[in-house]
Amino acid sequence: MRKDFPHHVFREYDIRGIAGSDISEKLAYRLGKAYAAMLPAGESRPVIVGRDVRLSGPLLQRALVRGLTDAGLDVLDIGIVPTPLAYYAVYTLDAAGSVQVTASHNPGDYNGFKMMIGKSSLHGDEIQALKELIQQDFPDAAQPGSCAQSCIIDSYIDFVVGDCPLAYPLKVVIDAGNGPSGAIAAPLYRRLGCEVIELYCEPDGNFPNHHPDPTIEANMADLAETVRREKADLGIAFDGDGDRIGIVDENGEIIWSDMLLLLLSRHLLKTHPGATIISEVKCSQHMYDGITEAGGKPVMWRTGHSPIKAKMRETGALLAGEMSGHMFFADRFFGFDDAAYAGARVMQMLTQGRASFADLLTGVPASFATPELRVECSDARKFALVQEAVAHFRAEGFEIIDIDGMRIQFSDGWALLRASNTQPALVLRFEADTQARLAEMRALIEGWLLENR
């Protein structure tokens, strides 16, 4: 094992680390060569390459393209776009796959790569296989490939406009966090007939206004305030590469993603009764129960966009979502996570139902829940610690779901402990019928962690 090699950046479903040191031009070039080696023999279709707005992106993208073309592959460079547009290009341009230069919601000094081979996202063992290939040397192809520019934005907007007509126009505030989504969502939603108020839609890899992560409440404050001031119907926020959505209602209150998925599920089940709908271990039990009550088949699965997409293909699920804001539509769409498209579907749901979010959430039982809580824990320790917790609490007689960490099921709530796949951290979340019970559940898990970390 090479000690000077950044083994730690090869994560569960992407490659991600500090740009310049962990994620270097040399690594990007070798990734291009290794990616080519993973493609089926004789693959002649082009590879889609795009990037987000990070300042390190242009150099890394150029090195990546050089590696791909030296390996004999043709490249279609789609420029600065949200990651979902790279996926869209694979589906609509009959490409061999895609490599997006992005670090998603990580701080601005990070960068990395999200990859597809064919229509499947690389994750798990495939990422580890890629890591081994990157450490090998591959000769240049006898005939180098070419790189051409390709703009797919107009095609994408035309598709979504045709798919998501609104019953009447809405007033929407969008916050792109200075990522790439503003340049897509603003014209798209205007084409749908909406009045669009833009916040931080100028691409800027310094992220000067707030970090583009809609799961953090503080990052939604400007959006919420603008929705209230402008008396808008809703607000939509995007993360750093446009595959995760955040929503605030007409009162500026955040609609967390598990409740958003419940609403989208109810809407879907009106036309697709009995549909399978997938979510993950961090989501509310009321969401799972609500999907069942609406006639759906909920499946709890592992966190992560790649495992979720794979499970959707396996089960034939029409819809999926994560607490982090990834929303996946497989009816009328391609089954991948796309925040701009999800925003259009949300607005279509509101207008078809002629209802507010408050109206749509009527009947969901009240509960008390924490946001995602993160506790620092080294990558070397985090997974083993979670397994120790599973063994301990199972021996104590607790009912445990262990498909992704440890979710203890109580009659009046649940407690989650899992290892983050993207950060050196543990993730905790709790939900209970009362505030006092929530505190008890937290004390149980956090007390054990205090003694065993």
C-alpha cells in the first residue's frame, strides 16, 4: 500500500478531499486513465464531464479530460452545471458514463468526483476497485480521444417544462448558495410561469453569502426571511452541486425532507396506488407509517444517493428520498436525484392540490425530533464504534434495525447512530412522542458514546 497515496478520499459513493493536496491534478489525470480501464471492452461512446463552481475545478477538470482522452476516450464537456445535468446527459446523449468534478456540500477548499458507468453510479466496492486502478500505470492509447463542448441546458429545461406543467403560476424564491443551480432553476421556473425571486444565484466558488447546504437551518435563514417579506408561495434552496433540495413554506418554516417525501408520496400514490417508495434510516417513523396509510410500500434502506438508486432499480420503486434532501423520481423521470426537477414536482403538487403545505400536512401526528447531530470521530474508528454499539444494545434486548448503523425502535420513537460516509463523524438522530422521552433517548445513546469513544 502506497503511503503517499490519499487512500482516505475514496469514500462510499464518491471521491472527496482537500483540493490541491488530497485531490491533485495528478490524481485527476490518473483517475481519467483508471476510469477508462473500468469501462466495458470496446466502449466507444463519449464520457460526459462537468464541474461545479469551485475555484479548483478548472485545473482538475482539464487534468481529468487529459487522462480520459490519453486513454483513447472521447469526452463531451458540458461545462459548469449541477451534477444532475451530467446524469441527464448520460441518459439523453447515449454516453458511456460521466465524471462530475464536485465536492457537493463540502467547504470550498474541497473537491472531488462523482461518477457513473453507463447509467449506474459508482459506489462501494467499485470505488475501491477504481482506487486500485488509479495506483497502476496505463499506457496511452494508440489513438487519443477528442474533447468537444456540449450544452444540454436548453434540452433539460425543455424536458422539465414539458413534464411539470403547473395548474397556475406561483411566486417562488430560490437560493442557489452561489452554486451552479441558479443558472438552471431561475429560467426553468420562469418558463413554468412562476414569478422567481433570486438569492445568491451568481456562481462563486468562494461561497460568499452562506455555505450551500440546505440541511443546516442557518443556511436557510435568508430564504425564509425573503419568502415572508415577499409573501411568496414557497422557497427552494439548492446545495453545492444541485442534487439536494431544501424547502420553506409560505410562512418561512422549513419543510424537512422526510415530511416533503411523505407529501410527494401521497401525491404519487393517487395515480400509482401500491407503489414502492424508498427512504433511509434517518427519516421519521411518521413518514413510513404515512406512506403505508396512503397505500404505498415503504422500504427503509441505507443512506447515500448511490445505494438508494441501486435499491430503486432492484425494487422498481417510483420515488425515493433522503433526509439530506436528495429526491429521486422514477415515474416520468430517470430515477436520479435532481433538486431543480424536484422543485418543479413540488410546485406541481401544490398547484394540482390547490393547497398549502400546512393543508397537505394535516393529519401527520406531532412528534419531537432532533436534526442530524454530528459528533467528530475518526474514519479509522467510526465504523467499528457503531458495530460495538449494535452489539451492546442488542445484548441489552433492544429492537435494532442494522441495515445502516443502528436504529433502535421504541414503541414511542427511535434513536439512530451511524457512521458518516462523507466525513470523519458519527451521525445521530432521535424522534419521540414527547420532549421528555426524546431527552431520555438522547441520554441513552450519548451516554454510551461518552464512555466508549
